[in-house]
Amino acid sequence: MWKKNLSLFGMFKEALVIDSQFPNREILVKIAKEYGADVFFAQHGKKGVSLVNEKHFDILFFDIHEDEHLFDELVRELKRSGSRPYLVAMGDLTSLTKIVKVLKQGADDYLIKPFSSHHIERLISKACLRKKEALPESKTLIAKSPKMQEVLFEAAKIAKSHANVFIQGESGTGKEVFAEFIHQQSYRKSAPFVRVNCAAICENLMESEFFGHEKGSFTGALNTKPGRFELADRGTLLLDEVTEVPLSFQAKLLRVTQELEFEKVGATNSQKVDVRIISTSNRAMQKAMEEKKFREDLFFRLHVIPLYLPALRERKEDIRYLAAHFLEKSCRDNLKPQKIFSSGAIEKMEHYSWPGNIRELRNVCERLAILSPNEEILEEELLFDISTKDSEQMSLFKEEAIIPLAEVEERYIMDVLKHFNYNKTKAAEALKINVRTLRNKVSN
């Protein structure tokens, strides 16, 4: 029996079936949905071509028997729309000549009717693998849970705009991966995607790193150097953990986000750029602004479109698919035989809180890929990380690390706020206190 490769889930987002025969459509729709795709269908070529003009499909099945010129029309429309789905020609034995012709003209695969679910499984798996091999591994986004499907849908919509985006979520939730996904789905995808780890830049080098410098502008400036804004021109600039930018530099960052104009260190002329900015943070922004650690005006320049990534414990339906993906990749990267998780191991993973989120899950999978001697990884082999968060909670009961009760209360309130995407009304309702009391407790 053909086994579905769970790590391929989500590779196709939308599929189109052009076929008038109901049984064939039903099989295709069922299998494509099992791989995470939204499926559309058309009973004839004219309707199918119209749908191609409206949407960008990842895979497209078309019956070549009913319309000899359908493939030519589809190719013309696809070129005009700029999309390139995986094209699968369908037909019975009388259509073999036509199928061979369209394969030579650029179709990717074919199906001979009548076909079974087994045939569709193999073809879609093959198509997904081809797409996966063409993408860097970090681009693979898995979204089985309703919560993550909603986030992915929002990210795809956001991508088609030019507005700045602010991604929030706990450490390890995949903020950088989503930032790159937004870039790759945007009209800027052919231009650079430039990352800046704001926490890793020394305060006295901020201006040079962001704006660049002229030769001789300071000691050690032996050559003219472009800054990150210049390198990202016409593309996307990711400000990772933007709350780590020192307050002393935030006014200059505000100016360039408003004007898209800056001066290199040592230069006399201003330089214009066309850059979309995506910022990320794992901190409570309202608290950072109230404590005067982050400028409100800068926040609102960056926070045009917000996107919140849920913690892994909030999207447990994705764990088995993510784990299968990471285990397969880790075995392949470390030249180890392919392994799978037992049902007991999967259940244990789904009941764990994952304080380190996806990053912790990836580490666990890589460790097991290297160290486990078994082809099927058992429940007792799973050893989870001792996280910083767990350590902090444990330390509350150690005499040498006693934390004031008010601070414990504040930490708990901040966790509740994160859970409700910093919606104070919902958080206050859950805590059974009024909004004013909640605001006072987190601002003291």
C-alpha cells in the first residue's frame, strides 16, 4: 500500500481540476485535500481558463480528451498571469497521442483513465517532492491546524501588499521563516531579502550597519561599505527582534522608515531606497513602550499590518507533520537511514508543552535521527529539552532564587496577554479582573 509522506503536507495550497466526469473529480479532490490543498474544479475548458486568470494554482489537472486546444489556451493564460503550476494531462487510451504531444510541449505529468487513488497518491507525492527539491528547506511551511491555516492565509494576503509588517510570537515560533515566506510571495521576490539581527549589532556600529559608510569616515573605514537598507533596495528588509535596537538609534530608524531616505556615515548626500520592512519581536510591545524602551512613533510606522504566530502548544495538530518533516530532513542531512515515529511517540509529543516551540522540536528530531538505533522511534526514546522557561518556573521554589510575588503575578499576566494576542479586554475577562486593574498590574 502506498504510504503518504506527511512531510509533504502543505506543499500545494490550491489545485484546479478541469474535467466533466464526476467520479474522476471526486478522487482527485479527496487526495489533493489530504495533502492540504484547497481544490477548485471546472466542468469545461472555458471555465478552467477563466479560473486560471483569477487564481495562482500549484497543481492543475486537465482532461485533454474533451478539448484538443485546451493545453494551448492554458499555457497562454498561465504566461499572462505569471504562474507556473504542475501541469497534469488526463485522458483515456484513445487520447495517448494528444497526451504525448502536450508532454513534449511542456506538461509535467499524465494520468490514464480510469485511475485509482493509488495512482493519484503517487503522482501528487512525486509532484510535491519536485516542488520541495526546488525550494530551500526553510521555505517549507506546514499548516494543518485551523489556527495556522488562518495565519498562512493572512500571510499570503499580506504578501501582495507593499505595507510594513510586524510579526510577533514566542521565541522559536518561526517568525523569520514567515517573513521570508511573505517576501517570496510578494511582488519583490526577485529582489533581495536582507536580514538584520538587531540584537547582534553593537550600539556604536548601528548607523554603519544600517546605512553604510564612506571610505575614511572613521578609523578602520578602509573602503566604502553599503548598509542593509541599500542592500535591500527594491526588496525586503527583515528587522529581527527590532525591540533590541537601542533607544539612541531609534530616532534615525524612524526617519528612514518615514522618508525611505538616509545618509551614509561620512556622506553629504542623501540616498533614496524602495524597501519593504518586516519586523519581528517576542516581547510585549505595549510594555516596552510604556517603559520608554521603544518609541511609539517608530512602532506605529513598523506595525502597519500585524501578524501573530501561535506557540506550538496552540497548534498541536501540526506537531506530527512537523516532526515527520524534521526527522526525514535530519536523517537525510546526517546520512542516516530514514526513521519514523511510533504512534506512542507522536502522542507523547502532542501532549508536551514545547516551551522552545518549533526550534525545540527540530532539535529533538535531529538528536533522534543521529542517536536512535531504531527504524521506528519509540515513546521512551523521547527526551525533551530543559527549557529556560521551565528552569525559571522551577527556580521559584529555590531559596537562592526567590522572586517577588508581584513579579510572578506580572509574568503570569504577560503569558495570558500573549495567549490572547495582547488583547487586554479578553485577557482581563479570562483573569476575571477589569481592564484598568490589568493595565495597572503590567505597567507598575
